[in-house]
Amino acid sequence: MPPIPPLTRALMIACTVIFMLQQVVFLSGVFALWPIGSGNFLPWQLVTYAFLHGGVGHLFFNMLGLWMFGSELERVWGQQRYWQFLLAGVLTAALAQLLITALAGSNVPTVGASGALYALLLAFGMLFPNRVIMPLFPPIPMKARTFVIVFGALELLLGLMDVGGVAHFAHLGGMVGGFLMIRFWRGQSPFGSRRR
């Protein structure tokens, strides 16, 4: 197994350390993503929420995904493009979640790197569409492209069904941000088109 690239490793360590700190210090009041109408929203929460997690399972699966998909993408893109891509996923996930909470009139904060993870998942499917992966749930081997479509459709369905406790539209927002970032790098619509 190749070593974990430096930025992916640093992010995994940072999220784990911050999660341990969360067990003794209430960080959500200042660093979770609070809805704009809650009176607790602060601009830096658009990024800081991604470093907080709601439980051991939440942290484990996000770090597993970061390792599985992020490691390979960091090796392909290099650190600079990789962190830019992650930031795009985090920000678009946050904006999607703020929109949904405003429409729903919710005052519940959001935490977790799942929006960035879903951006990575989409990028992996776009860059390696025929790579066969074995998800934990369901444990059925499938091509990366199929995996992305299944998980994207599932998030949309669960979001429309309003299955509580999970920011499904933030996940989809992360995917949209990842898609737009790749289109931007390729010079494709809506960012213009490459000259032939």
C-alpha cells in the first residue's frame, strides 16, 4: 500500500485531533456552520465546520473516504490543486446547506467533511470512471462511475425524503462544487471553452 500523501495525512490528523478536542471543549458554538438566521453564524464557519465531526462513526467514514479517494487524487493533482479542490467542495457544500436551512427555517448547525468527501468521490469517478471499487455498503464491486451515480442519486432521494440528521444537500453541494472546479480547470462551460 503506498504511503498516504502529505496533505491528506495532515487533514486526517487534524480532523482526528480536533475531534478529540471536541470531547473536552465545546467548539461547535463558534466553529460549526450555523444557519444565517440563527444569530450564531460567523464567516469562518464556511470552512471550519468541515474539521468538526458529530461522532466516531462520522469521523471514521469521512477519514476512510479521504484516504480512499483523496490519496489518489492528491498524487495525480499535487498539493496545490488538491487543496483548491477540497476548498471548493467545502464552500459549495456550506452554501448549499445554508440555503436549505434558510428555506427550512432550521437553526441546527452543520459539522463534518462530508461535502469535501463527496466532491472527491465525484472527481474520482470522473478521472477513473472504470476503476472497480468495493464500497462497505453495499459490499458489491462496481465501477467508480456507477458508484458516484448511485451515491449521488441516493443523496438526492434521501434529501427529498427529508431524512433527518444528515446534510444530504450539503453532500450534493460538494459534488456540484467538485464538478464545477474540474470544468474550470478544463476551461469548459460555464467557464468558457478551450480553443482547438
